[in-house]
Amino acid sequence: MAVALLWRGGFRGASLLYAGPGAAARGVAWLEDVSLGLATGLAVVVLSDIATRSTRWGEALARTLAETLGPLRLRDCVLLAVLSGVAEEALFRGAIQPELGLVTTSLVFGLAHLVPRRELLPWTAFTVLAGFLLGGLYLWTGNLVAPVVTHVVVNGVNLRRLTRDLELADPASAP
């Protein structure tokens, strides 16, 4: 978050929240942008659930991520979702995308989530696609509200789902 604030505000003298001066002049349509973020986030959650339940790679990915994360309390999932959603969107969409564009930023977003393990390669592919989706929301709305809400919803629900599934599989692992 500090890097994003320094890059966009300190070096460029621009608002981190908005895609540009025109978007800043329009402001945020709070109801529409939050609703769009919620709807998009829930759609991604549903699609990831379908992939997890109906494909071997999705099931293996979910199992590996759950084991890597270990048990998390609900409040930990919420805190991680909010912090990662706000900070990553500020950096990638708010600071980097206005400089490098949608395609490059989406690829860099995916590389930032790269874990060099075969079973986690679908995770990297997902994050590249998510980068395009979040970047598209940023361009569509002109601000960070919808991408942040989407990111928080996806991370929050999926983190909780992964760690809940781990608890259900091994109740002794629950905190």
C-alpha cells in the first residue's frame, strides 16, 4: 500500500483511487460500484467452486492451498481478505495499471502470485485471468471500488471455504 501511495501520489501527483482525472471528476457511484464488485466477486466464487468440485486440477489446487494455508479463524480470513484486497488493488490497479496498461499489469499480477509448484500452476493462471477481470472493472468504473470489493469477496469467501474444508477433514486442526 505504501509503495502504491508513494508511486501514484508522491511521484505522479495523482489520486490512487481514480483511473485518471476524468474519472476523478465523475467520482464514485457507490451503490453501483459496490454492487458490481459484490456481483462479480460472487460470480468468481461460484465459478471457482464449480472448478473445485468438477475437475481434478481444481480439487488438487484447493487441497494444496488449504494445506499450505493451514487452519485460519474467520476473523483471520476477513482480515487477510481486506488487507490483500485493498493493498493489491491499490498497487496493481491504482498504481501500476495507469502506467503499464491492462495486459502488462495482469501478467505482472499473475507473476506476483506464481508459486513454482506444478499443482499450484492453475492458481497462477487464475490470477492472470483475475487480473484482467479486476483491471477491466477498474477501467469500466474509473475507480478502485469495484475491483477492491471483488477482490475482498473472492479472497474472503475462498479463504474461509478452504480453511473450513480443512477443519471438516481434520477437526483436530481447528484453532
